[in-house]
Amino acid sequence: MRIIISPAKQMREDMDTLACMQLPVFLGKAEALRKWIIALLYADQKKLWDCSDRIARQSAEWFADMDLRRRLTPALLAYDGIQYTYMAPVVFEDAQFDYAEKHLRILSGFYGVVKPMDGVVPYRLEMQAKAEVAGYRDLYDFWGDALYREVMDDSRVLINLASKEYAKCIEKYLQPGDRSIRCVFGEAESGRIIQKGVYAKMARGEMVRFMAGIGAEEPEQIKAFRRSGYRFDESRSSETEYVFVRMRGDENDSMV
């Protein structure tokens, strides 16, 4: 069983807490993307990143000075968003790190796929960016089915905790016999389940921590997830979509 999650826009360097285990599998393609980006005019780089001038300047400096083989941070510590804060990898025990390294894969517009202990550097490049590199229409076209082939293991079971923008690069290549389960974290409002961005990101991180804590090997096990007020809703779920509904007032409930 494999778990997929999205990266975070914010990144940090931490070369002291943990040592990296290896380099990302698609490092060569990342190097090709870097060369293409640094050859762009700054105005085109900023358009690619679709961000403020301050962030664009920082991103341009990152790519200009980038060395993909030195001063690396383990990916699980490098991404610095809400999802990763609630995953809390800095307090993982050895067994949880081992579980994450075996099962968890982080999708990336720049690196393609990274394992938790792959060494990475700060960058900015979202999967939906309009990167017409090497004759490809965009990054979805650039990566093709390579990410699917790298992510899927012999179990043919995928737990999808990624955003739609990142899950898209895997889902379009699913084959007969694959089982991809999308986890939905939402609140019941007027008979519908509404996902709220911040709470959903928090829950995705906590779900990874929960799975690593119990050593989950089967999808059925994640139905026991009960954190931040979420409960599995059998009536709203299916074989390909597990729905967890947030019950207000139960936010402090935690279950390992």
C-alpha cells in the first residue's frame, strides 16, 4: 500500500536533525527543469511562479544558486506547510520513519516523486504551473505516467491524501486492478460534505501520522482514524472514497 500527499509551498533547510538516505529518483529530470527555469527572463519566471515580487526574487535566487546534490534536507522536514506541521515528523519514532519511508510518497512539480528521506533543496514550482519545457505542454505532460509507475507498488492499493492538482498526475494513469482510495475530510452542511482547506490539510497530516503510528497495511485500518473531531462516515463512503466528517466539539479527541 502506498500513500500520496502534496508538497508545501513553503520550504526550509535542516541539515542537522536527520541525515538524508538518498537522492530523488528523478533527479535528472529535476536538473533539466532547473536549467530551463534559469534560462528564462525574470518576468517569465515570475509568471511561471504566479507569486509576489518578493517571493519571485527569492525563488529566482534559489534556482540560480541551486546544487541538487549538496546541502540537502530530508524531504519530510523540508516542506513547511500546515499538513506537515500536523504530521509532526520531528517527533516520529524510528518505526514511524521506517513506515513513512516504505509507504509515503510526496508528489512534486520539480522532483516528480520524493521519498520522505530523499535529500531536497528549497524550490518553487507547482504542478499546475504553465511550464512549456522541452516541447511539453505543461508539467503534467512533462512527467507523463512516470510518477504513476514510481508510486504504485505490488499491492496496487493507493491511499490518496493529495490535493486534486497533484492527484491528477496519478489518477489519469490508473489501470484495471488498481484501487485508489481518496480520503475526504469535511463538515456536513445542508446535507452536503464541505471540505475546508485548512482543516483538510490538518487532517491529511494527522492521517499520515496515524497510519505510521499503527503501521497500517490495509485500507480498512484507516477507518479507525479519530483526530481533530473527524470520524469515518460509512454511509457517505465507498470503495474508492473514504469520507471523514468533522464533528464539532470533538476536536481534542485523539486515537493512535
